[in-house]
Amino acid sequence: MKKAVSLMIMFVLLSNPAASWAQTEPEEIKLEDNKFKDYFFEALKQKAIENYDKAIVSLERCLKLEPDNATIYHELGKNYLALKDYKNAYSSFEKASTLDPANKWFLIGMYDVDYATKNYEDGVKIINRLIPLDEKFKEDLTSLYMNTGEFDKALILINELNETVGKSERRENYKMQILSQGKYQDAEISNLLEQIKKYPKEEENYISLIYYYSKKDDLEKVLATAHQLETEIPDSEWAQVSLFKSYLVRNESEKAIKAMNIVLASSKIDSKIKHRIFNEFLIYLNSNPQFTADLDKAIGYFDEDKNVNVSQEVGKYYHNKKQWDKAIKYYQLALKQNSPADVETALLLLDVYLQSGEYQKTALFASDMVDLYPAQPQFYYYAGLAYNQMKEFKKAKEMLETGMDYVVENPTLEINYYIQLGESYNGLGDTSKKEFYFSKANELLKKQK
């Protein structure tokens, strides 16, 4: 019986040697596992002390033991990236992502390589794969769109992020850069109109919309937007633009002036709008002159305006209407605001003095301007003309003969000089020179016809 059992056991062992001999001893499994851990931790140690080449060698040993380990490919990518071996870095991160598509860190590795190599087009593709895993990467996408020049997509994304997560300085700078190109402003106008529908109490959207309409010189839409703002936010400074116009139409003068002063004092409101408000009030004064003092106060708001001399413009307004006293007042105010007095305003004031028969003032002011601008022939001419009118012919002749030397390529002024010199010599009783200068004036007049 014992002999039979022994023979049976031997038969079983011999009949299936592969099944028994192919089994791995538990000690061998543990040994392989220890090798992988040793190689992996050695790689981390070498990377920590920036021995990236040695780290890569250890990681490759890991791959021989576990060829489909995504974490090892990710670590390889980080070491290749540190060595600026961008090709191998990208392929390592890509292999890791292929093995584990849901792991965002592997995609981030690919994106890091794209950014380092300025491959922004591929970066856009990678970020679009990352966004479903983590929406915060939309921020990076705005930068990528700026780098690829896809400003239309960048603007849409910036507006989306502004609405969903709030504004940021970087995005606002991007937006300013995009909108400096006029072709994108229409898209921004559409966005602002939509934002106003959604958030009618958000003042900033109205102000931005007014700004872009102003850039387009579409003042009617500016006013319409201001009126809408006034309806939604009555205490807004921009709302006063609309309120001012409404008050004028209803002849509510005091309210209109108050609204105007708020607009003119505001640092938020565009200068074009301020000038429009001011001009409308100036026209209103034609039938309401009792508010002229408020005009003088309003002019003060433009003292720092380097583009327009408002006092001079008011002077021109009254000049054209032949209201000499008012024109003189504002020209004189304009001259006080400029040191030294500017030539244009001085010439306008001299013309008004002459038009109003103020010859003494003309002569005195023109003589002062000759001292200030000795090479400007117009001032000599005005002084000479005024002296002729006052029958001070000798002074007129001296002023005109001196100024004549400065007349260059100005036939009209030259003709006027000859006429006034003829008048001077006529007054002095020198018929010969009178005829000489009148004939020279006639010769030039014939040439101009």
C-alpha cells in the first residue's frame, strides 16, 4: 500500500513538471519589488540634488521592471525638462498621458514644454484638454490666445472670466491691448450691451460703453446711454450728462447748471462730452444772458485743458456774433491764461478792437505785442492802421516801414501794408510817396485776380 502511494506521487510530479517548476518563489517577488522601489527612490534623490542624468538612468531601470508605469514617464519628463531636452520631455509626458488620460499633471507637463519652447499653438490644444479637468486653466488660455494673436477668442474668454470669476489686472491689460485695435471695439460694444441687460445697476458697463461710443464720435449714442444710466442710477456723474440736456429742454436753468458743473468737475467724463455740454450752455445763454456768470465759472474747469483754449473759443463765438464787448472780455481772459500771450488770440483781440472802433487800445496793445514778438508783421500792421485812424501819421509810417521788412510771401498782408503806408504819407502831405504805395497795392491786386 505504501509503495503504491509513493509511485502515485512520483507520477504526478513527473507528469506536470512545468506547472511545478515555473512557480516563482515569494522571495523572488519581494526582491523585484524592492529593486523597483530602490531605483525609484534613487531617481528622486538624484533629481533633488539636480543630478538629472543619473535620475534618468534609475527611472529607465524602473521602466524595465514596469514598462507601463505612467508615474515613471512623468518623472522622466520632469528630468528631461530640467535638462532642457524638450523633445524627450514632451514624449515622456505624452506617454504618461496616454497611459492615464485623466491625470491633469501629465498634460501640465506637456504644456510646460510647449510654453518653454514657445509652441503656443500646441499649448492651446493641451490647455483645451486640461480645462475639463480643471477650469482654472482658462486663465492660461487667455495668455496663449494673446501669444497666438487670436484676439477675438481672447476677448470672448476675457469677458466670460470677468463675469464668472471677476476682473484681474492682467486680463484688463490684455483687453486694453486688444481694444486699442478699432476692429475689436464693435465686439466689445455688443458685450457691454449684453452686460447692461443682465446687470442694469452696474455703472462701469455704461461708462465703458459711453467711452467706446465717444471713441467713434457717436455722441447720439453717448447721450442715449447716459440717459439709460440716469434712469437706472440717478446719482451717477455720467447720468448728469443726460440730465443736463433734459433740464435745458425743460428750461430748468438752475438744475441744468448744477448738472453741468458736476460733469465739468468729473475726472471720469471724457473731455469731448464736457466740451459738448459747455457749448450747449453757451448757446443757451443767447436767450438767457442772466446766467453769464455761470459761464465764467464753467470756463475755469478747462484751465488745465492743453488741447483747447476755451476762453478763446468763447471769444470767437461772440466775435462771430459781433458782440464785441463779450468777445473782448473772453479774449482778454484767454490771454491771461497764457504766458506769454499767444499770437492767435492777440490778433483776434486786435481785430475786435478795430471792429469796435477802439483805435487807442489797438495801437497800445499792438505796440506791446511788437515788443513781445518783434518778427510778427501783423502786429506792426495793426499798430500802423490804428495810428492812421487816430491821425498820428508819423507813428503809423514808422511802425509800418519797420514791419514791412518782416512780410514774407503774404501778398494780402503786403497789399494792406501798401494801402496803410499810402494813407500815412497822404496824411503827412507826401503826395509822391502816397501815389507810389497806392500804385504798388494796385499792382498786387491785379496779380491776385
